[in-house]
Amino acid sequence: MPELRKDPVLGRWIIIAKERGKRPTDFVIAEEPVLGGFCPLCPGNEKMTPSEVLAYGREHDHGNSPGWKVRVVPNKYPALVIEGELEREAEGLYDKMNGIGAHEVIIESPRHDDSFAELPSEHMILILKAFQHRIQDLEHDERFRYVLVFKNYGKAAGASLEHSHSQLVALPVLPRKIYSELTGSLTYYKYKERCVYCDIIHQELKQDVRVVCRNDHFITLTPFAPRTPFEMWILPIKHSSAYHQQSDEQLTALAQIFTESLCRLDACIPNVPYNFVLHTQPLRSENLSHFHWHFEIVPKLTSIAGFEWGSGFYINPMPPEEAAMYLRESLERIS
Amino acid sequence: MPELRKDPVLGRWIIIAKERGKRPTDFVIAEEPVLGGFCPLCPGNEKMTPSEVLAYGREHDHGNSPGWKVRVVPNKYPALVIEGELEREAEGLYDKMNGIGAHEVIIESPRHDDSFAELPSEHMILILKAFQHRIQDLEHDERFRYVLVFKNYGKAAGASLEHSHSQLVALPVLPRKIYSELTGSLTYYKYKERCVYCDIIHQELKQDVRVVCRNDHFITLTPFAPRTPFEMWILPIKHSSAYHQQSDEQLTALAQIFTESLCRLDACIPNVPYNFVLHTQPLRSENLSHFHWHFEIVPKLTSIAGFEWGSGFYINPMPPEEAAMYLRESLERIS
């Protein structure tokens, strides 16, 4: 019998179609051919990108030159532009405003062939810290309300450049999904006086069937009502609504679990394309008792794409308990 | 300057990135190879599908045999099963229920190679009528709250069989997106005492920049805040919340505009894969003054897929005014 499951924050129902049950080996992803050719993100080509806004690792003071370990530059083809005023206005019953915002590229490594999931821990920490610094910096710009940090890995997930990178978009509005999480978790908080994500973590640790891995500060789990096979969330165990306020100790633990989670995913489905999105509180927000920052990692398995995103209604052939089992066993199986 | 636009019903913001402006010819879709081989949906193979629930066009009384023009059968690999009770229950803070529902396939033509957009008008009417009859029938089952009618056209949009078909899923819950439309349009109604979709139609007819085509009963437009290039909505001009209550005269007009809209889309981007989803009122609902049934047609242009559906935040490189212009001119250009 298939099962219908409700996301406790969004209220979204998902069908878990066990009868269509799939094993990780049913998802075979072709390795993407190496394209070669000129790469604007490689060291030596710093002048080919817009002028950097952040760089870590140089032992000299010359910007836009080699020697960096992580480098953040404005996107050369931005979806939003940084200069101008919002000029909110109506068009009859419609609302619009100028597309003001920042669109930046976080170049995750100087080495063209490095894979995000295989970076050493101290390097991963730099990337996570760069996300923090950019959010802190963009928070000063009163025009922006949210910074959306995300990564498209693999062509099927929307990556257009081979060189390992993530992106951020600073927005003058809240993305719909973040807004729904904020209101959904507030409704729960008003009723229970507890954070729904804290309750989820508590229950997941107790049940221990959807936990992929954990360390002292973080937990990775497959959510109760996942949209796709192998969807994973990484959450801090201690309540916090603001990613950019996490301590260095916490970032170190996050780097460890992020790498471990992605390695487990790759061990289950080699080369699987995925997107991750950081969900954190809006800019210049008070700390929120009802919201809990986290990363959502969503593998792109086209075999299950379809009308789903048009209706908000998802059919997932793999129960998250099974996905968690495969993910837990994956590294052990390989070694 | 890019532009941010808000969907007046859902409150979802979209970036229209004009600078990334694309023309229809930038989207080149490879024609899908004809697979051939055995087709369970073809006449003569009626015994290979579960027993039919509806068939039009036979001149004899023998079910599950050739002679039909449109045939509806249960999906052989259903996402939900028809028999059983819902048995709603909690799992700690989570909610779940049995995956009870109907999952049916509407076989749109006996001819294997027929294309949905090229069917003659009287045949198209039969398909639209089959949607109505199935909704009317499933409405009697008290376990169900919504019937989701949709089509996946082309492999990239999720179609797994070549033979032209659409699908329906009867659900014991409301899909998230329909729920958001019902609440969003109700909020507008409470404030204005008018249907937001009626207001949209009124404004679109007046402005005449996003209208693709119209006839006496229907209008096709590109929405103000579209998620993808060439997204189209087909709406009845006269207010109605219930698709299954439309008269035969209205279905005839709908058949005409549906075919015309898809032909215009195909003339712009030959072979483009798409999904369409019917948005109508919940089962056994009173007629709703605030909600307006419609079809949403969303082309699947993978070049713009990415993190969007994970964040609910869309970047669309083509303003709907331009898309409407291309769609309006497309058939004239070809003939």
C-alpha cells in the first residue's frame, strides 16, 4: 500500500509509492564528459571575472590575482543588478519592482578538477565561512531582505560551468518557500510553544530510522515527507535561526557532516546531480524561536520529474527510511 | 534592468531577466526518436491494460475491445490504490494515511502516432469530456477530495509512453498548489469582493499585451509572473470554479482554443516538451465565487531548470509580453 505523508512545516502531502520501490542501483547516472577548454574561474584568469568581493588564502595583498583558496566574484551574467532603487509600483492589479539584487559566484577551489564533496575539511570550512561573510556583508544593504545560497551540481541540476562553485542571490523579497517555512513553523510555535524543527530532531534521534549521520553539533536526516529519493536535510542540533551567526567550532562540525553526507550520497548513486539550498532567517531579523536554519540537499533524478512542480504534488518511489538505510550503509559498503 | 514580478494569487515573486533575453530559436529541442515496439495502449491490446472505466466511440457493446476513440483505464502501475480505507494516523509529530486514490490513464486516440495538438476538434472535445466524466464519477467517492488532471508531453516532461495520453489522480488531500490558489484567491475576494482571475482577465483584455488568443468563451494568456518562457494559462471568460460543470458549447470552444494554443507553442519551439495541469475546485465543493478554474501549460525548457523548485524562486529569461508576441505571430509566420 502506498502512503501519504504530510510535511509538518509546509503542510505539503507526498505520496510514498513503495510498490514502485527502487534501489540505488536503479538510478544510473552517466559520468559527465570533461569539457576542457578555457575556464574563467581558474587561477590566472582573475581578470576575466568581475572584480572579487572576497578572497581567502592569499599570502600577498594583490586582489584579483592567483594565490587564493576560495574566491567570491559577482556573476558576470547576473539575474539581478546591484545598482539602482527598487521603485515598487503597480501595473493595474499586479505588483512589480526593479530587479535589484546581488548575484555572486563562490569559487570553491583554485583547482579546476576538485570535487566539492572531496575537498579537505579545512578547505570546506573556508567555503562555509565565505557564505557567512557574504550574508553578513549584504545584510548592511537595506534594500535586501534575503540571501539565497545554493549550489547546482551537475548539468542536470543546472550547473553551466565545470569548475566547482556555488552561488548566492541577495533578494529584495522573500522566496516563496522560505516564506512558507517561516509561517508554517510560526503556526506550530504558537500552538506548541516549541520549534517544529527542534521537535523533528528530537523525534528523529529517538526513532533513529531516518538519521543518516550525526556529530556533536549536526544531524543529517532524510525528511519524513521527501520530494525525491535521497533528499537530505542537515540541521544544527542546538536551536538557531541564523546561519551566519554559527561559531567557528560549529562550522568545523558542519564541514565534517556536509562532506560525509555528500560522500554517502555519491556512494549510493555515483555522479548524481543535486541542488542544495541554505534555508536561514531573513536579513536583519531578530533571532527567531520558531525557525531553525538548515541545508536541504535535493538530488536531481529526472526519472521522477514531471508535472510535480506544476502542482506541488510529489510522488516519491523511495521511502526515506530506506534511503537513510542505504545512505548509512553506503560508505561501509565501499570501504 | 531585470524586473521582479509578483503572482497576484500565490504571492510568489519571479525575476524577469530581460538582459538574458532569449528568442524562441534559442530553445532548440531535439525530435524524440520513434521507439516502435509493443504498445499496450494501441487497439487490439485492450487486454494488456486494467479493465477500462470509460470508452467513447464504439459502435458495439463489447468493452475492452477495439473500436473506441477515447479510452480511460486504471494505471497499471498506480501511484495510489483504489481499495482500502484512509486510516489517518500520527507518527509522533508527523501525519500520514494510506495511499488510497485513483490513478487513471486517458488514452487520447486509437492511433499510435497521433499528436495531441493535431487532433481534429471533434476528437479533442471527446478528451475534454472524458476529463469531465471521470471527475463527476470520482466525486461520488467520499474518500477523495481532489482530481488532478494532467499531461506529460515529451520525455523531458516525464512521459514514459509514446502513445498520446493524459492522466488523472484522485486524491484524499488537496495538492499544495491548489490549496495556495484557493487561499490566495479567497484573501483577494475578501478584500475586493471580486474574483482575482476575473480581474486578471478584464485587465489582460484591456491591456492586450499578454493575450495569446481568445474566442467567445475562453482566453489564453501568458501570466504576468510566469515561471518559464512560454508558460500559458487558458481560462473561461465567464466566471466558473468547476471544470466538470462546463456546457458542451463551452467544451467545443475550449477544444478550439486548447489546440490553437498548443499549435502556437509548437510553432514557436518545435517539439517542446510540456506539462499541463487542470486547476479546478475541490470535489463536492459549492461553486466558489473566489476561484476560477483554468489550465496551466508549462513548457519544460531544461536550460532554466535548477535550484528553482527547491526554493520556490524562479528566474525567467523571457518577459511574458514577448512570449505572447511570439505566440501571437507564430502561426501567421508559418502559414
